[in-house]
Amino acid sequence: MNDFEVSFDFAYTLELLPTLLKYLGVTMEMALLGFAFALVLAVVIAIIRVFKLPILDPLSQLFISFFRGTPLLVQLFLFYYGLPRLVPFLVNMDAFTAAVIGLSLHFSAYMAESIRAAILGIDRSQMEASLSIGMTKLQAMRRIILPQATRIATPSLMNYFIDMIKSTSLAFSLGVVEMMSATQMEASSSFKFFESFVAVALIYWVVVIIFTRLQYMLETYLNKAYVK
């Protein structure tokens, strides 16, 4: 026990927490923006997949296959270092924007499949009933199907959001100054790598616990009408 106390500086870990918390806003901004864009794109892709729209459906399958089949870190490097060489007007794209785009596209591929499964989980008779009273398929989807699918998809979508929060740590590889980048800099200057990474791990852990609790509250709210 004494050896552990000598080799691990608890005081430094505690002192470092306020410094790292200053960068929590950047981490959460990336995660929230990434999730918002990913959700919109995922809904569009899911609808394309459900309706099996010509041309768009094969393209959406290719999109999902690529972003689910390659590592997020590779995708971030492609967007930040590779894409500007192919699309000149993106040459001034900053690392933060590249990170948000990468997170959005990567997680939209997973979220689209969750939303598609949720939509397909709704009884087909509801779509048929909607069409029988004069609704178009898109109107039925927006007014009847998607609201119900939201309840089914919420747990998996929230899990992806929590995973996205943790994945923002990869943005430091592009030069984004967020919690992981700040930790790396503090550890390099103090040579207390273990203490530094324990500090950032604790922050991520607490943030995830908070959002896990919010997820439970949201699920409870959405399931109210279904609990007898």
C-alpha cells in the first residue's frame, strides 16, 4: 500500500480535474453537434432503406458498409487530411469541423440501422390504415410511424450518443484541443501520465453516468403510455 501511495500522486490527480473540466465544453459541443447531424442523416437513410428507393437505396447501403467497416480514426484522417486535396474549397476546414463531420457520418451509419429496425418493428397495419384514410407514405411516416419508432429506437440511440462522447477523445489526433488533448499536454509536461489519464477517465465516467441516468428518465417518460 505504501509503495502505491508513493508511485501514485492523488493530490496531482485532484488538482488536475479543474484544468481538464475547462475543456469539457469542447468535448460536449462536438458530441452534441455530431449527434444532431447524425440523427438527421440517419433518419433520411433509414427512410430510404425502408422504402427501398431506386438508386438511393444501394448508395445508402454502400455508405453504411463503408462507415461501419472502417475505423473512426481512419475516417477522421481521411476527412481532415485527405478530403481537402480532392475538394479544394475544404482546404481551410479546421480540425473541429472535420471531427464533427467524421463523428456525424460514422455514427449515422449505425443509427440508421437502429432507426430502420425500429420502423420495421411497427405493425404494417398502421401504415395501411394511414394510407386508407388518404395519407401519403411520407405523411404516415412522419405522423404515425416515426413517433412510435422513436420510443423503440431511443435506448440504442442514447447508447450511440454516449459512445460518441467517448469517441470525441480521438479528435485530439487532429489537433482539437479538448479533454484528451489537454490531458496529453499536462501529462507530457509533468511526466505524471498515470495520474493524468486517471483524472480524465474519471471525468468521462461521471459524464457517462449522468447521461445514462438521463437515458433512463427519458425511456421511462416515453414508456408511460405503454405501462399498465
